[in-house]
Amino acid sequence: MYDYFVIILRTLVLYASILIIFRLMGKREIGELSVLDLVVFIMMGEMAAVAIENFKSPIFHTLVPMVGLLIIQTILALISIKSSRFRKVIDGSPTIIINKGKIDENAMRKIHYNFDDLLMQLRTKDINNIADVEFAILETSGELSIVKKDKKKKKTNTFTMPLIMDGQIIQANLQRTEKSEMWLRRELRKRGYSNIKDISLCSFQDGQFYIDLIDEKK
């Protein structure tokens, strides 16, 4: 009877501990979890299961590595916020599956994404005809973002293309817009932005720029 009481008590303590740790890690939906979050979640779940099974071992032997994982995850998350390169290594980058109505099979092969996956995700977006899709972007979360063709206008739809993130030019996106780095710098100077390092985000869509500066440290 005593053993059952200990197991229930340890389960409640571990449940509360994991709940607190997840809250400290920040609010995320399941589909928005990064690779870092997912690894931490799996490891903590495994630790909790082992700790409940081995109820005679001290519970601090489980709580200490859990706190250690929280600290590691927090540090890596801060690095990810500061460094777009680190973020790309950990989370990857979005992949354009359909570009201007044309399926990019090479991009699909690189990420091991097949036509069944594509058609299934299109159906979840209520897209019955693939010909209605102008752009389809597979996000780092695995969700497929869709931009439909605008049949009423001659001009096709586009989507927001980030050209600068965290003070660094994203050359791949610049090439997709068929523009040069010289053009980008010239357009930024026209708008009063001479130093790219000061820009946290610069996106371009339908000839319009959105520019946000890096917040000054207080």
C-alpha cells in the first residue's frame, strides 16, 4: 500500500514539475515546436516514466537533469533568437514546393516529400484542384502554406519574401525575386536605411517593402 502511495506522489510531483518547466519554455502549439523543444519534451517524458517505475530511487536524480535540460534549452533558444544561421541549422528553412503554379520536384526530393504528402496537405487546406495553387511553401513546422491564384486579376499572387533577417541578407530569397544585392542596398538607401546591420527584418511583396529596425538595447 505504501508503494502505491509513493508512486502516486511521485507522479504528481513530476507532473507538476514538467508542467512548470514547459510553461517556462514559453507558449507553443504542438505544430510550432522546434527541434530543440521536441527533443527536450521527449527526454523529459522518458525521464519521468523511468522515475515513476523506479520509485525507490531519489526523485532528485530525475528533477536535476530536467532542470539542466531547461537551462540548456533556454540558452539555445536565446542563441537561436540572436542568430539566424544557428536557427537555420536547428530548425531548417521553409521550402517552396509549388512556385508560380509549377511543382518543384527537386525541392521535394531534397526534403523527402512526395506527391501523396502534397495532395494530402492540399486537401486539408480545402484545395481540390492543384491548378488553383500559385505558391505552396512547406514551413519548418511541417505545415503547408498556400497562396491561391487570383483568377479575377491578370497579375498573379505573390507572398511575402524576407530579404533581410537579423541584419543579414538572405541571398536565396533575393535570387527568387530576381533582384541583385546592389538593387536592395539602393532601395534601402532611398528609404533612409544605410546600414543593413541595423535592420531586424526587411520583406518585399508586390513592390512594397516592410522594414523593421533592431530594437535598441536598454
